[in-house]
Amino acid sequence: MIVSIASGKGGTGKTTVAVNLALLLSRNGSQNIHFLDCDVEEPNAHIFLKPHIDSFESVGIPIPEIDEQKCTYCGICAEVCVYNAIAVVHPVRSNSTEQDVSSLTRTSNGVKDKVLIFPELCHGCGGCSLLCPEEAISEKEREIGVLEQGRAEGIKFVHGKLNIGEPMAAPLIRAVKEKITSHGIAIIDVPPGTSCPVIEAVKDSDFTILVTEPTPFGLNDLQLAVETVRKLGLPCGVVINCSDVGDEKVKEYCNEEGIPILAEIPYDRTVAILYSHGIPILIEGEKYRTIFQQMWDSIEKEAKQIKKEKR
Ligand code: SF4
Ligand code: SF4
């Protein structure tokens, strides 16, 4: 079973929910608990789980490399690249007409035609090399980040760390998710928001927990998150963090939309202190254990119901 923990915005307590849920299941004796931190731009679950990291992998994407000896500068690669990561430029003579430009040869006034590659825009889809009529494109790996694996309290831990300034998060998220095994429970800490990395992280989940706060901002971002997971056809439930501050609008919205509220976590200064020291809140004892156990029971109930409806 794959359970992803997402939120429409950062700072709602998404990682707190993910980490403590994984710890609860592990401490309950569940085998094969897998924790995947897919918030690759800013992974922080390791601060709480403190895994012993025992393997590292470089993750990259294949970017094109041009063999200038074979290239005829036909421009097909630039046409097929929907990401504008490749351009074919021709030297233009100052007195050229449109006719001249279309019939330019490889050089003009000593300036050569050129294929330009913009590695940061390349998604590594391989389309250009596949369609190059001269087989002039080979691929070389460009590192976008690293993947680290280890163990924490019996939990198999994986996270991705995206290189600083690197825009291409999705391939690293995919690499982290490839470590999910077919048995056991996988808990995915999803990046905040509703953009491409979020979709990459939540897709294929059996259930998505949306963490929010009972404020107008929380409600707005929850609505966006609900829209996203519904478009992907994923079942979801809501966890309300700091549930005793703010207003009732989140609950009213969930009731109207038929979205189950899986748990409410009240505001507690102790939680903030524990968080700032990198300590999971389950350490606070029975109160939080009960909340997370109820949360998991609700998820299992929802998952069973969904299975029944599908039959
Ligand atoms: S498709 Fe191939 S031959 Fe044509 S410009 Fe691109 S690299 Fe050169
Ligand atoms: S690999 Fe894909 S994204 Fe990259 S330059 Fe080629 S067509 Fe564009």
C-alpha cells in the first residue's frame, strides 16, 4: 500500500504527519515500512528519523551531445523539442533575403551553423536523438542530484537531494519512488504545492493524506490540492493541524465535498519545541499515539471501502 502525504502549501505539518505515521506503524510491529522523502528540493524527514545512511547513488538525466561531423543542421531536433532545449542557428549575412536564409550552407563569412543545447531545459526525453535523421545525437548523463538509502528504527529510508539551483526535480522523485517494493507500506513525503513534482510524487498512490490548517490560506491551498488529486483519480482524506485555532471553514468544505477528516492535531507549544529539536511528536506519549493510531485506522477503513466499491 502506498500512502502519500501532501499539502497545498508548505509549513502545514506534512513531514510531521509522514514521519510519525511511519514510526507508529513500525513501533506497532508492521514489517516492511518504507519511508520515501520525495520533497527533494528540501528533504528534512531525516532530521526526525535519523537514519543510518548506507548507500548513495548519483541520479542524472540523459542530455544530447551533437556529432558535428554527422550533423547537417537540418533543424529537426529543434522542431521536436517541446521544451526548447535545443536550437539550430544559422549565420545570417547582413544583406540576406528570406530566400538566402532558407538556403544557407554550413558556413557564411566564416561563421559556422551551430546546434545549441540548453542542458537546464532538457527533460532527457530522448526525442531528438530518436528522430535525428543523421544519427548525429548521442546522450551523456547530467547529474541532477543524489539518492541516499538507509534504515531508521526498522524503517527502510530513502530520500533524494536535488542539486542546488537544479530545476528538474521530477526525474529524481521518480528514482526515489523506484525503490518502493511491492509488499509492505510505503509512506511518501510529497513536496508542497500542486506543481509537476507533486504530481510525480503522488501518482500511483493508493491513498493521499492532505495536511492543512483551519485558516483561509489553509482552505484555499487545500482546495487546490483536492482538485489536483481528484484529477489524478486518487482517493484522499484530510488531517487538520493546529485544529483548535482558526475557523470551521475547512471542516465545512470537507463535509460538503464528502472528504473524510482522518485526524485533528491540536495546537501544542510542546510540539513546536520538539520539532525545533528534530524530535518526533510520538515521543510525547499516549496523546499523540492515539491521534496517529486513529488516523491510520481511518485510512485503512477508507482503503477497504474503496476496494469494495471497485469490485
Ligand atoms: S536533427 Fe540531427 S542532423 Fe538535424 S540538426 Fe539536429 S543533430 Fe543535426
Ligand atoms: S532529450 Fe528531449 S528535452 Fe532534451 S533536448 Fe532532446 S528533445 Fe529536448
